[in-house]
Amino acid sequence: MKTPNAQEAEGQQTRAAAGRATGSANMTKKKVSQKKQRGRPSSQPRRNIVGCRISHGWKEGDEPITQWKGTVLDQVDERVLSLKILSDRVASSHISDANLANTIIGKAVEHMFEGEHGSKDEWRGMVLAQAPIMKAWFYITYEKDPVLYMYQLLDDYKEGDLRIMPESSESPPTEREPGGVVDGLIGKHVEYTKEDGSKRIGMVIHQVEAKPSVYFIKFDDDFHIYVYDLVKKS
């Protein structure tokens, strides 16, 4: 398996569609906003396309439209253009070891990727949750790059490319400060100050069930979903 950055360069990204739940179309890094309906109400029931393979155009600001193929996991981003259903609903993947899935969720892990010239590159991160519909896939974030990724982690675990770290060494996706869990943040707008002093405005869109102090944030100026550990300052 190649590093997340290498996969991004090859156009294998997965953009996550974010609403109040963790969304996405299955392409490798991710993020979202709910699509608004326009036009007159129709008496025809709207087809549920969750789980379907699709192709669509993607419009980001003033950049040219790019073409993508993927699988709908949740809501569809408003920047998706000319969406086409490619096939019938994708059958859910069956996990042979459900206990293993429960074991890795919420755990700090070391994930091995193939670097340049066959070298091994180890990324530390945290398994956040199991993806909807595609049960063999899991959401994960890394210390090196705290955005939302999606991988078939059970296969990697069985092949020895994913290792659960001892609990004594467990660390959250971002550096924590002493304090308690912050509740009631879903749907709240937040301001993030970067190292250079510039500010970003975003919205808290999801709380990780396995790690209640960890939240997903969608910033207005970026299509990725970021993962932060939010705690009250003591």
C-alpha cells in the first residue's frame, strides 16, 4: 500500500461528503455539505442512491471541472455536477471477523505504507469508525496529516501492515491539553488560528463515538474533513 500522499498524487483520493454525519463518495481523502433541492416538488419518490457506484463532475471554485468515479456513502456534496448512476446498489461487504472490527475502532495504530523504491513508511494514527454501507472500510486519521482517510483496514491488519499500539503509548490524532470532553459542539461554527496568525472558519459536523473528545471539522475554504481532539482547558 502506498502512502496517503502518494495516493493523492495518483488521483485516488476519496472526498468525504459531510453533513451532520460523516459522509463521503468513495474516492481516498474526504469532506462535505448537504445538497439543496431546487425546482418544484415532484410526486415521484426520490431514488435512494446510497451504496450506488457513480460518476460525476467536481467543481472547486474557479478551477476546471474534474471527473470522478466512486461509491455514495451518505449525502452528496453541492459541488458534484452531472451525477450518473453507474450500476445497481453495491452489496455490503461482509467482514469475516466482526470482533476484529470492534477491536481496532478507537485504537491508536501504526499503519505501514509502501514508500518510494519499495521502502516502508510507517504512519501513526487512530481508527475512528467503520464506514456505512461498505463495512470493510474504516475511517482513520494520522498524526502527520489530521484529515479523514478511508482504508480497508482489516485486510491490512491480517497482512501485518496495521498494528495496534499498546494502550500506554496511545495518543490522539492531535496533541491534547489537560481538560475534559467538550459537549454540544455539533453544528457549531468554530474559528481556528493557524501558526502564521491567519484564521479559518469552519463547522463541527461529527463527534466520534469511540473517542468522544474527537470531532470532525469542515472548514469553509477546504473540501477536506479535519479531525481534532477538542478538550476544555483547565
